[in-house]
Amino acid sequence: MADEEKDTKMSRRRFIRNSSYVAGGAIGGGLLGSFFGPNLLDKNQQPSTKSTQEAGFDRALMYFTRHSDFNILSAASERIFPEDENGPGAIELGVPYFIDHQLASGYGMNEKEYMQGPFFPGSDYQGYQTALKRHEVFMAGIRALEEESQSDYDTSFVDLDGEQQDEILQKFESNKIEMKGLTSATFFETLRSATLNGVYADPLYNGNDNMEGWKMKQFPGSQMAYINELEEEEFIEMEPKALKDHL
């Protein structure tokens, strides 16, 4: 029994320490289905609300004024980082609130970035190439997700099952959806990047609830020092610490 538990633990460790599984660009279908198993979150599988209830003080919307838009964002982020046997998904980790708060900040307004024209379609090696600010990119993308869902399935994106949501997200990732002012691939990559940021950011920024994102990758978080561990040859497991733990 001890050997079986050790093998299971090591298998999980190898999985979550391989960032290509988490940060891979492709969504759903055979790729993420093979990574995370067949039970990706669907409309009948609700994430636990335990951590959300415990951290309810920071679960307030700062940017979104329509809950329908926020719910679409939540559903899309959950498909990008779904709950499974390895741990919680984007919703339980508080990622939608992380993104909401970021959009209400300088990040959403591109405050520290050059935003003057002319604007041209960028290559794969160029950065931000749209006149829209990030909060506008998110709003345009969320509305486009809903329009595509209504067109394809005659129902809201949040009411689709997981595979149907993945099909729509794949269209955006593959740049098959026409959008004004930006490409659908730009929206998808921005959403994907913000989702992963919310999973692994310090909990101070409202994502990574209870440091569960770090725990899945055995990341120690914000440790003051590693003096006592420098000479160790074996992998050291330690409880992660957040910035607030040093106050």
C-alpha cells in the first residue's frame, strides 16, 4: 500500500510540475481531454464554494457591471483551467475575481504601455497589436463568445456543456471568429494568460485562493530565505507562504 501511495504521489508531482500541461495553448478536444481526463467541468459539475465562502470579503466585482458578462468569463476561465483530480479549477481559485480586479486597474487600461498608432496586424513574435485597451478586449471577446454560442447552439455560453464550450473556445484560439478591432486569437491568448496569472499570482491579488495553485505545483511561494535548505540533495516539500504571511 505504501508503494502504491508513493507511486500515485510521484505521478501527480510529475504531472503538475510539467508546465507544458498547464500552460499549453490548445483547449479541449483530444489535447486537454487527454491531459485532464474526461471529467472536465460540465454544467452538471459545480466547483466547491468552500474557499470562496471563506474569502468572501474580496469576492466583490470592481469592473463588471453585468453579472451575465462575469458569468461568461467565469465559465471560459474554468475551461482553460478546469477542476479535476489534481486540484481546484479557475472558479474555485478565484480567477474570475482576479481578472475583474485587474481590469479595473492599470492593467485593464494599459496605463504603462505605448498605445498610439499606427496599428498593424502583428506577427507571432510581436506583442500587443490593437488599439483596444485590455478591458475593451475582454468585453468584446466575452460578447463574441455569447454571440457565437447563440449562433451555434441557440443558447447562452454558460448553459453549454463542456465540450461545446471547448469547441467555441477552439474557434477563437484558431482565429476563426471575425471581430472588430482585434483578432479572436488575441482575445483568447489574453484570456488564457490572465487565467494562468490568476491561478499562480500571490493571493494578495485575489486569485490562487488558499495558495492552492502553488500547492498543485509544490511551489513554496514567498519564503524569506532558503539558507537551511541549500545543501539538501533531495526535493524538499514545504508549506507555501503568501506575502501577507510576512506582515
